[in-house]
Amino acid sequence: MREFIINESENGLTLEKYVFKLLKTAPMSFVYKLLRKKDIKVNGHHEDKKFRLSTNDVVAIYISEQQFEEFIKEKELTPNTRIKDWIIYEDDNVLFVNKPRGLLVQKSNPHDESLDQYVIEYLMATNQYDPNKEKGFVPGPAHRLDRNTSGLVVFGKNHSALTLLFELFKNHDLINKHYLALVVGQVEKEKDTIDAPLFKDEETNTVKVSKNGKTAKTVYKLIKKYEEYSLLDVTLLTGRTHQIRVHMAYINHPIVGDSKYGDFEANKVFKYKYGFSSQFLHAYKMGFGDLPAPLTNLSRKEFVAEPREDIANILTKLDNIKED
């Protein structure tokens, strides 16, 4: 067992984010197992993974010394600017990146490549972050996208910015996120709200609509109808795991290419026609209300990440078919 005292720079972090930051190379499944089995305590008590830590809290982690030494080893980072062309917006506090499909936002095992690693390397290359000098804080993402969802991901460069971003994504009142989603079938309603509670099974990492779940609301607007598909603008009013994918399947219009909740026969046909086998979901737009410091630069602004080439080419093909 090891104990750690939360310092000022870590104040406000959720328990799960703190543990991921501490055990840098631990698989995501291992960390969630520790939390689930209550092998992590705060001030002698078991707390939920979303529990927010305060300065001087004592976090105890019940793992062996061998495991601890293994999981704190950092992968060597090499300063580089490989994400330079992915950047949508940057200032002293935040970085907006257009994540490609197939890349994790945060690694699930030590050997993964991940967007947060690339961002750290970019900040090192541009002299905005030195891991040897800044031990208390690591720039990180304020939210996550699934591996096979492309689009906007926001990173906080300092503790105050990241803490405020966490609150924005949690409360949803001063931020709106829009996704482009291609779904199976022709959606009849021009606009609708899906209000169906979602329950997550932590063991299987699957989500389903259940009266015992948490409140979940999704708004969609029809952009275009195709012969076999519909293109939607989807907005989240809550931020549940796999929310869009489960809600669209719930109304019998699953996301094209979704291998977990989708129409598997329709996915096969789409892959044959277009060579695309991932979920057709892109986080393309994000807007903000009036924000306090240090994020005042984002107030009343909207940021757009254009669909990447793989998605854009398919939409062009679908448009041409429609016009024939």
C-alpha cells in the first residue's frame, strides 16, 4: 500500500483522473478494477471515481510495490510537432485538436499511442511544458471521444484552465457540442429530443437504456436524407458514455459502422460499398457562453473541426448518388 497527499496543483481533480495521472502506464481496466474493488481510499474512506480531491487529502492505493514501480514508469516522450496541422485553436490556456479516427484520447495500456501523449510532446517542442520542471501538473484533456470517433478534443494547459473545463463539460450550461452522425435509414422527424436514461455496465463497458440508469438527453436535427441513410447534427444535453450511439440505436437508427450497438448487416453493406468500418461519428463543432477567467478568450465563440478526408469523401459520394 502507498499513500499520497494531494497538493494544491492537484486540488479539484477527480479520483480517477488523479490515479490515472499517478499510475501513468497502468491499463485503464486495471485502474477501474481497483476503484470497483475499493482498493483505493481517500482519507480512509471508499469514494466514487468522480469524487473531487482537495488539498491535503490522503489517497491510499492498495497494490504491491512491484506493481507500483511498474506503473509509474513513464514512456519516454520525444518533443515533436506532429499534431501541428490538427490544431483548431490555441492560446495560453487551451488547445483544441481535431482528433483522427482510430486514435485513443488517453491510452488504455502502456504500449498505446494516444492523443494526450502527442499533445504533451507538442507542448514540449514549443517550450510550453517541461516535465522535468513541472511535477505537480500535466496538461490533459477535459473530455474524451471514443477511439473511432473523430473530431474536437479540448486540452487544458494549466490547472486553473483544466479545472474550469472539467466544470463546463460536467454542467453543460455554458458549452454546446455538435456531432455529425450518419445513421441507418431515413429519419422522418426534422428535429427531436431523445430522453432515455442510460445504465453503464462497468464489467463489460456496455451501455443500455434502463429506467435504473442516469438521465440522458440527446437532440438531433436532420441535415440530409439519402436513399438508405440520414445525416444528422446531434447535440448532447448530458454527457453519458456512448450516449449518441445507444440513443440512436434506441430509436432504430443506429450509427453507421457501429460495431457494438449498430445494425451489423447494414455495416457489412456500407463497408463493402465505401470501405469504411468504424462508427460514422465526428465531433465537429463546439460553442461557449460567457466564461470567467482564465477562459474569457473562448466566450461567445464557436470552433469547427471539418470532417477528415475519410468521412468527407464518403459524404461527397453520397451527395453524388442523391443527385443522380
